[in-house]
Amino acid sequence: MTPRRIVQITPYYPPHLGGMEAVVQHLAVEQARQHDVTVLTTTVGARDSPRRERVRDVDIIRALALDVAHTPVSPGLVPALLRTPKTSVWHLHAAHAVLPEQVALAAAARRQPFLLHFHLDVDQSGKLGWLLPHYKKHVFSRVLRAAAGVLVLTEAQREFVRTAYRVDPARVFAVPNGVSDEFFLPPRARPEPLLRLLFVGRLSPQKNLARLLHALALVRQPVELDVVGDGEQRQQLEETVRRQGIPGVRFHGRLHGGELLRRYEQADLFVLPSDREGMSLAALEAMAAGLPVLATDVPGNSELLRGVGALAPADPAALAAAIDEFAADEDFRQRTAAASAAAARKFTWAEVAQRVEDVYAEVLP
């Protein structure tokens, strides 16, 4: 294939914590094997990182920004974008306001096509949350329709952007997230009788770890929970554990590399209690590690896990009943673990990068 100059445009990038950031990083690194890749992002969550650096053959440019109502605002990002060659592929990752319309305006100004990677349709929150429905209707929908192509994670998302944002389905392409090779682990037995639960993710309202904590108070079988991740709700969630006297819950903060792999290796069941997902990277990692996955039956989880993991209604009692079933029925746990491992083989970053490349070839000149 002909090498391209690709600009991945994202509001956040590691060390900022989040699923979208990890997707951009994995995709950029994979693309850099054959292409000239730049990540254009902001300084939010990365104040101690260099404004410019090259990591694993990816050039990273961080434009100075402020985080306003959980939205990065960076006046310097557009000038940096306009300095890129006109032959560049502009690949925008969207899950927040301001940045999408900045990119769309810059693209219109120099008549450059761009692609929009749709990760998640967020709900309103905070004091300015009431503005979000108006923003989606009058601004974000126009950006989506202006894109040369829209990448979504699932077929359900494809239908959603068609109906909610009136995007031409011929320009919408379903490309899933991926999982790195190091997360594929061999099968292993579970020591009796304790069931070791694992949650990995940002401690934020969308992930709703509180739902799982409330479920643990109802679980009858002996279990313990390891919580990996950090976020704005950590102190509140730790207080919930202390106040309700929930035993066996350990908060580990952010883990990477071998430490994170050990948590997957030592767990018996991965639990995802979120309100909604795009396509959870942590769930994919757990599947690759051969863990059964229990998740709330909500958009994003249901598309990934139906027929593979266990889906439960989004309430603590239903999650507690499902956890008890996994603890009491070892055959059920092993069957679900085997289904996870088999399904994960379909998701690799090399395959994801190739599917993105196919989209580029179809929609770009």
C-alpha cells in the first residue's frame, strides 16, 4: 500500500486516562508501521508531558488547552492543524464538543476532506449539560454530515448515527476496537471457593462502579473485587465502601504493563456495570485474557457481548444474582470463559488498522 501522511486528531491522549485515548494510541502505533503518523491533541491531562515528542515512531503535538466543563478548549489546535500538508489524512476522534466543529471549519476553509471516528454518544451532565442536546442537534449533526466518512464501532451505532444525526449510511463504516497481543493468556483453573472479580476502567459516572458496589452488598457467595483505574469519583466510591462496610474491595489506581496483566491473570470474572459503552477496551482485554465477562445489558455492551458473555439488567440486584450464578456454577463460568477467549481472536489492532485503511481508500481521493 502507498504510504500516507496521517493526522490523528483527538482531544485527549495518554497519559490522559480513557478508552478513546487508548484507541487512538494503539491505532496510531499500528499505522506508523507503514505510514507517517502525527497525533494532534491537547495538553489536558498531560501537563508534565512534552509539547512535542516522538514515541514509537508517532509524532505527538500537544496544543495548550483548558478543560472547561469536561471539554478541552484549545485555540492553538486549528493553526497547528492548518500547518499540516494538504495531502494529509485528517482522522478526527469525537466524543466531546468544540474540537469537532474546529476541525470541520478548518477542513471547509481549505477544502480538505476529513473522517470522523464516533466513539460514544455522551449524555448531558454538570451545570452546562442542558446545552448538550442543542449542541448535538444544531452543531455536531452538521459536523457528522460534513465528514467524508464516519467510523462507528458497531452496526447498532451505524443505525444510531443514521437516525439521530441523519448521516447518509453509505458514508458510515463499522470498525471495532482492538486488543493487544500481550493480553492473550492461556486458560487457568479457579481456586475454590472465592470468586475474584475485576473492574478496569475510569471511575466516572458513565462506568457506574457504584452499581457494582451496591450489588456486592447483595451477593451471597464469597467474592472479592479488585478495582483498577482512577477518576473523579474515586474518593466518593472509596467512601461508599467504607460507609457500607463492603468487604474485599481493593482500589489499585491506574496500572499498566505487567501489573495490569497480573490483575487479569488473577481474576475469575470481569464485571462491567456501565450505563453505556462504545466498545469497552477493558472488556476486550478481559476476553483475550480468557475471563468470562458480566456486563449490564446496555448499548455497547450488548453488541459486543451478546452470545459471548453474560448480560444483566442495569440494577444491583440483577448483577448480584448473576455474580452468584458464576460463583456457584463452575461449568457455566468455564463455558463463558471459553466463549470470551474464542471471540477475542477476531479483534486485533492489525485487523482494525487494515479496516481503517480500507475506509481511507474508499472515501478519500
